[in-house]
Amino acid sequence: MPETAKASPAATSTSVTTLHHHRNSAKDDMNDAAELKEYQALIDQGHHAKYRPLFNALSLVQNTIYQPFFRCDKDALHQQKCYQLISIAAVVGGALTILIAIFEFIFRSREVPLTWTEAVVAAITLLLIGIGQGFQFKEEWLTARYKAENLRLLKFRTLTDSRLWCPPFDMTLLREELEDEVRRLEAHNYEKAKAWASQGVHPRICAPPCETPCEDALHELIDYYRPKRLHSQTEYLSQKAKKSEAKGAWTARVVRWLFFISFAFVLTHLVLQIHAQFETHEAQEVTAQAAKEHGTDAHLDGLQTSQTTSADDALFTMILIGLAAALPVAAAGFRSYRGSREFERNALRHQATRDSLEELERQLRTSSNLNDKFRLLGFCELVLEMDCREFMRLLCEVEWYG
């Protein structure tokens, strides 16, 4: 970037190229500190008409919205992590309690101290559920995420406010109104977030605020919006869709294999039981024949051998039954985990939203009419708001511990 106001045409071209290159690599659609520096440099070069209106608009939202958004987003990430950890721990604890109870039934005569282990695991599981319910990690996460996403929507809705682009300008009034709206959003609670999720979107007509006085500046707003908002969102949605799809696929495979293995144990037990009945019948016949030929001692020996074999077979049978019962419990734990994350539904939601945004971005890129561009910008924000509401609807009713 040139540092002087008097820049050559070549230097100006280099500045604009650098600006667009930076936009294409932007990852954060809320922090405009880098863009503001670059716009300031371009204004210093004398490009007031094209860049000053957008610089003023971005300065306003950066100073009033970014810090509250950063707080809410940070809180949402923290609460989400706590919710995920506590939900996984509660599901694992519940499954372990049932598994220990099953194995206690199998080894009840083996003097294995599983009763106390079961009691301790059950108590820990109840404690985890109590902590999750008491601290309301899920509700706190969704409330913070609701605030952060509404602040994000507010930022881009504010950038199309005609009072930022058409004289007379009253930045003090605009800042006060925006600060009031931010405070109102930050004061919302979980019930307000649920109510918002239950409502439909309210479309608004998005049109150029005043085309003639600042047409170049409005075109620059669209050029800013495409990479800053659309590219970052489509990239995020692509990554989330892949991760959700991958996690959903492997957890589904685990549940499926646990079911089939459990069924295999049942079949094995059935085959062994049928085989044992035939062997018992044959052994009884052999023992009876031996008793006739060799007397009572041979009969007693046959009975002792038969009892020892029966005891071993009974233990093996109980182990098979225990495993056949335990694996569905593990599968239920995985299903609870899957249900608390909604992997497949989230993957489909991300893919659908990304597809809509990519088509709108293509139209926005190829259009040259300012009215069409603003109309498409309005559609983009509508799609993103619908996605936010769908996310809230999906997660609000999820039961995290069973």
C-alpha cells in the first residue's frame, strides 16, 4: 500500500488489487479492522467518493456491534463446550451403570464387588445430570448463540440503512439507535430465543438507498459484501457439513454394528442351547447304560462329570446373554449422543443453505444492475436468517441426557 496521498495510477491499481486479494482470504465476517485500515489508506490517496461512505458505515458497526458480538460468541463457544462435555459424560455414565448392573447379574455368585461400583457410577451420572440441569449449559449456549447471530444479522442489516448513505448524515443519532438495539438484544433470555425460533422470517425489500449520489460507493458495498459475508459463510457451511456428515456416518456405523453383533450373540446362545440339549440327552443315555453295565459308581461318576460340564456351560451361556443385552445398551448410548448432536439433519441444513448462498453469490457476481444486486443481497440475508432460526428450532427441543 502506498503511504502518501499522491499516488500514481499504477500504485492506486496495486492498492485496489491488494484490497480485493485481502477480501478473498477473509475468514471473519464481523471484524472489519483490516478493511478499515485499507479503506483509510485509499481515502488518503484521494478516493473519497468511493470509499468514505463505506468507511463511515463500517466504523459505526465496528465500534458498536463487534465487541458485544465478540463477548456473546465467546460465551456461546464456552457454553457449547461445557454442554457437549457434560452430555457425553452423562450418556457414558448412564450406559456404564446399566452395563455394570448386567454384569453384576452374570457374576453374582463370583464375589465380584460390582454393587458398590454400580452405586458410585450411578451417583456420578446423577450428579452430572444435576450439574447440567442446574447450570443449564444448553440453554445458556443457545441464548448466547442467538444473541451473537442476531448481532451478526444486525450488522449487515445496518449497512443497508439509507441514513448511512444519503445526506444529511447524523452519525450520532445512528450510533445511539444502534447501541440501544444492541443493548436490547443482549438483555434477551432463553425464552425470548425460543420465541424467536418459533417465528417465521419477515422479508424486507432491500433496494439501493440513494443510487445517484453514491453509486460507486454502493457498488463497493456489494464488492465488500460478497467475500466478507458470502464467501466466509459458504466456506464455514462447507466445513461444518463435512464434519457433521463424517461424525454422523461413523456413529451410525457403530450403532449398526453393535446391533448385528448383539444379534450374533443371541444366535450363538440359541445354537449352543440346542446343542446342549442334545448333548444332555445323549449323556443321560450313556450314563444310564453305564449304570446298568458297571453299577452305581459309574452312574455317580457320570453325574459329576455332567454337573461340572453343565456349570461351565451355564457360565458361558450367561456371558453370551450378558453381552447380547449389554451391546444394545452401548448402542442406545451412541443413539443418545447422536440425538444430542443431530449430525445428519445439521449436515443437510448446512448443505441446503450453502447451495442457496452459492447460487445467490453467482447471480450477485454476474449482475451489473445495482437494484438487482441489492435485491439479491436481501435474499442472502433472508436465507441466513432462516438458517439461524432452523438451527434454534432443531436444538431447542433436544434432550441431552437420554
